[in-house]
Amino acid sequence: MATIKLSVVEHILVSRGYGGGDEVNMLRRHLLGTSTKFGVGANRAVVASHFIQKYGYIDIGKSSWHEKQYLDQKVQDSLDSEKIGVVVLDDAMQVALERDLDIVMVNELTLWGNLQLLPRGPLMEPLTALRRADEVVIHHADLVSEHTLKDIESMVLGINKSVPIFLTKMDPTYLFEVGTINAKIPLTALHEATVLCVSAIGSAKPFVKLIQKDIEMIRAKLGELEGKFGSKPIVVITEKDYDRDPEILKQLHPFKVFVLCSALKVLPYRGSREDSFKKFLKDHLKLELPPAR
């Protein structure tokens, strides 16, 4: 998974909380036990300001890694140890805040839609806004042709000729069963199993309503599959769907419900790899790499 370790500084993730906050719930689950703070609200500036006023802040660009380590050890139990060093804003290209780094993530499968702005299309800004981007990430790059990738690259560079471009994909890693989230199940558990996939990514409310309204329909489909293949089928859902309403999925008992967990993987492309992706972020955030061990 392409992650940047910010353990030497406190940080806050600020999200608007679309669709009932499923993404925030998922991140909270993954980052449980870390020092990460979460702020949710439509006005990200107000939310971030509240946390900074409450905990204070530290300029991470003016301290070396060794100084940060020393600071962490000396004030670990004091208020200073909770000072915010990095603020990460989700879906905030349009937020009127001065920023150190803007990353634009493009969904390869849907791209720019009809190139129209809301409400006529999916775009919040004209494509010329890519001029403000410090980095462009083309996601689901493994699901399209090389020719399509070149066309997108050409379009992006035609707007911002110097912007670094990285390619990513979702890499399935493991499963967990609803009710026992701490036990990782290998993907091979689905080998030769009868599987019913249920998903509503991008639309949280319809997913919950579907489960509430049509739980018996899903049960009927599971029973049909069991009769057809001679084994009890397994329901597989995404993490985001799980975090929309974990409890309601228990109504599918006695059928097993597995949650598929995936990680963002940076693909090799024109000399760029995961290590160069991490280095780019660290350089822009002025974070020093810890000494090699």
C-alpha cells in the first residue's frame, strides 16, 4: 500500500463526510491506535481551524528529523506532543485555502464525463484547473489500454506540461468476515466458492436502502445459488459498503459475509515507481526521511 508515514508529526485528516462518512469510518478503522485526528464537516477550513486552535501547530519544515524525534520523546505526555504538523484535506481542490500540495486523482474509467460542469456534468471546475495541480494520479490504470493512457497523459500535459503523473490501481489484499474484523482471511478462501457480490460504491444511501428493503430478495438469491451449486454461497462486499452500515449486514446470517480489503498500488510508469511517488510527497511536505537502519 502506498502510504506516507507521518509518525514524527501529528496530523489531521479533514473530510466533507459524503454519503454518511463511510470513507472516514474506513480510515478510522485502519488508523485505529495511531495519533491521527479526524475532522468532518462541509467547511473544511473551519474544521481544520478548530483542531489547530485546540491542539496548536508545529512548523515541520523548520525542524530536522532528529529534532522531531527528540521532541516526540521529551513531550510525549504533554500537550505539545499533540500539535498539528500536517493537514490532509479530502476532495478539496475548490477549497479556498493556501496549500503546500495539490494532488488530483483521475478515475480512468469515468474520466471527465461529458466535460460539462455541475449540474450538467460531473466536473466541479473546468479542466484548466489542472494547472494548479502539483501531481496527477491516474487511477484504475490497469483496466484500460496503453493507447487510452497515452491519450489521457497527452490531455493532462497539454494543460499542465510539467506536472508529474503517476498510475495506480486497487490491489486486493485480504478479506475479513462481518463480526470478526480483526481476523484477516486470505483471498484463497474464495477458491471454488459460490460468491454473490453486492456493491453500491459511490452511492451510500441506495446501498443501505437496498439492504433494508430487499434483504429477503438477497436471501432468496442466496438460496437459489445454494440449490444450484450445492454449497452455501458467500456474500462479498467492499470495505466502503461495510462501513456504511456494518450492523445491517448481520441480517444475512447464516450466510457468511466477507469484506474485500484492497490497497492502493503505484504502478511502474515512465521511470516512476512507488518509491518515487513517496519521495515526491516527502519533498513537497518537507519531511525528512528517517536514517537508514
